[in-house]
Amino acid sequence: MNAERIISGCGFFLRLDAQRRERLASLAEARTFARGQVIFRQGDDPAGLFIVATGLVRVYQLGPSGKEHVLHLAGPGMTFGEVAVLGDFPAPAFADANRKTTCLLLPSGALRATLRSDHELCLQVLGSMAFWVRHLVGLLEGIVLRDAAGRVAHWLLDQVSEGRTTIELPSQKKDIASHLNLTSETLSRTLRQLREDGLIEEPTGQRIVIKSPERMREVAEGFFPRV
Amino acid sequence: MNAERIISGCGFFLRLDAQRRERLASLAEARTFARGQVIFRQGDDPAGLFIVATGLVRVYQLGPSGKEHVLHLAGPGMTFGEVAVLGDFPAPAFADANRKTTCLLLPSGALRATLRSDHELCLQVLGSMAFWVRHLVGLLEGIVLRDAAGRVAHWLLDQVSEGRTTIELPSQKKDIASHLNLTSETLSRTLRQLREDGLIEEPTGQRIVIKSPERMREVAEGFFPRV
DNA sequence: CGTTCCGGTTGATCTGGATCAAGGCTCGAT
DNA sequence: ATCGAGCCTTGATCCAGATCAACCGGAACG
């Protein structure tokens, strides 16, 4: 697998020139994880910044009751583990592989050294972190201010790339439910409701088609709360 | 008011040397806001990075139903508005002054220019952003994984500086409740419960004394859910 | 000084989504 | 092919916390 190519397809390192991409690629180590394998644990010293090449990684936290909350479902081109490296503190969450997964790892020491020596890279990463904060704020907003249907609708709209209407679910529904702070039962019921209202179709278990983006947007914005 | 002094007391610019502090101070503009005054709105172009000198700022989002969620209560020495500047996108939230408030403003353009020219500063800010992400993740974790009592206990423990036991409430209880995603009624009831269980005392309306940090920690970690 | 208004407390009731329970389906392992 | 072991769905019930409502006390203001 071509490290440079993976790095250039990665949002976190957007708009990096070829030379810098090459430099980062030279630091990278390939890692593969089996289905279900734990990649790191909450409290671990940060190993480095991971970039998913293939597969899917679940980043999650555990509550005292054993409940888990999926913070992030990282598919190809997405990063995880970066925050602890940059802040130099223990990992604030767990990560495991949802299925067989390959990653690039930019080890903590090497990454930090590179950031220290490369001002331009540092600026890029700063911008990416700001986007990550915005994403988290959006997540929080969704969970706090929307009801179950609103969360699901909003998430569905987020998944479709501009203009398309078909969503390939990135993982099992139970993990998507957890990400939205719902139980899988409630997600199932909510999708059924959307189906019955004609807003979506589910031709297969892993695929959802949005039939009416306008009405969906209304549900997401909370205008459609009770029928 | 001394801009350099305020900057040096600000967590976001921790460990900056005198020269850099001075440089930032020279960019800063003083701003004062009356009680209730809106500082910026969701969707606004970012004005810059604000540092609270005196007073208190509420950073919050509005839901479709009109419900507001307080993301951040920024007191003296804390920053807000930084994320939109660094990411160069519209403000993701509203901010208003909870009472008469004075701030330093580092305007977007000047701040970005300084970051571009000062690699060391850039590294500092990167670390601060990572801490901010960790804080947000903690907030999300609290809201998703803890029940009402757990959230309140956790927040109270967060407010006491190491070793002390008295908390001066930074704002009205309704805003604290919103920050914890509770109604003020529920916060009131939860505090009463803690009071009756002998975990806290409320000598006045704005002051809370933690009587038993150990038991409080148990509540925060969810070990005390039903008596 | 009243008086108005807003924040906080407390009580009564309601409800969205969790939890508990029971099949059916898929898919990997044998 | 057969056999689990998860996963998903659907139904029935429950509950933490929201909502509704009433009251109190103090700060702002004429």
C-alpha cells in the first residue's frame, strides 16, 4: 500500500504539497488489526496519529454502567488518536477495529518532531483541529438539542455527499445508534417511521435511499417533531 | 487594564515568553459589553479571539424549539471565539455577556498573521486546541454516560481547585443547569438531594461547600446511582 | 418605599426513549 | 448442509427527567 497516496487522500493533511506528503510518508508505519482488536485504551500513552487506509475503526468511551458511547466511526481517509499526541496527554477514549483494518501510524515522537521543524505543516494541522472541534460541537448540539428523529435525519443528511441520495452504512446499526446516543431499538423504530412516512427506502440492510431531502431537512431541523 | 498581564494569566497562551506576550498584547483591543449584550451570533464571520478580563460570557447554541444549550461559561482568563478564527469558518455558536464584562480581542487578521510568522506560538496554540478538544469530549461523555446526579457531582469536583472545598458559582444556576443539559428544576432537586445526603452545604445561594469529596467522587463515577 | 420581575424551590403530572422480552435472519465456523 | 452467535426488529412496560404550576424572596426601579 502506498503511504503517500493515503496521506494525500486524508482530510487532516489537506492541501499539503508533495514534498511534505513524502516526508510524512517516510515516517509512517503500517499497522493491521483484526476484527474486534483493541487499538488503544483510555488512559494509554498516545501511540501516534492513525490514518485509516481500509476498514473501520470505532473510537468510544465506556461509562461506569458499562454503556459505551461511540465518539467517532473512522473510515478510510480519516484519522484518529491525533488529539492525545498533540496535547501530550493520555488517550481520552478507546479504539478498536470494527473489522479487518489497515492503518498508517505516524508515531508520536516523529510527528511531534516534524511539527516542531515544519511551520507550514503546523498551520495546516491547526486548521484541521479547528474543524475537528466544530465537528464535536455539532455532535454535542445534535445530542442535546434534537430529538431522536432529528438526530437520525441530521446524520443521514450528513452522510450523503452533495447531490447523491444513497447512503452505504459504514458499520452496524448498533454502532450508529450509539454514536447518536440512541439504543439500537430506537434507531430501528425511527427508521421504520421514516420509511412509513416515505422519506427513505431501505433496499438492503446496509443501504438507505433518501426519497425526500426537503422533508428530511425539516425533520432534522425539528419542524416535524410530532407528525 | 494591562493587556500583557491578562494574556499571561490565560490558559490558552500558557508558557509564552515575555517577548511574545508583549507582541500579542500590542495587537489586542479592549472591548466591554453590558449585561445581556450579544457579542457574536452563530453564523457570523469570526471577529477574533476573545480573552475575558472581568465578568462572564455565555457561549451557547439555540435549538429549533428555542431551547438553548450553554457550551461554555467563560470567566476571567478564559478564551472564546478562537475556534472559528483558527478554522476560518463562521462562528458555530452565540456568545453574550452574562453581566458587565471586559474582554481583550485579538482580531482575526492580526492573530492569523502572527501565527503565520511565529512557529513557537503556533505550537503552543496547537497544544491548547488539543486540550480544548479533550474538554469537549469530557463534556460529551458527561452528558451521554452520566445521570443527573453524576453530572452535577462531576461538575462540582471540576470547579474546586485542588485541595479547596468551597465553590463560588460562576453564574446563575439556570445557566449551569443548561451547561449540564438539565433543567433548573432538576438541578435544584439534585442539589437538595446532595444536601440531604450530607455531601454538600449551601451557606448562600452562590456558594457551595463540598463536605465529602470521596462520596462525591463515587456519585460522579456513577457508583451511587440509587441510594 | 411599594411594586414588578426574575430566579430559585418545590410539588404533581406527563412522556420520550430506555429496558425487558421474544422471534427471525445472516453469516461465519465446522 | 448444519449449527450457533450476533444482529436486527417488533412489542410491552418502565422510569428519569421534562413540563406544568404555584409560591417565595430579593434585586431593580419608579
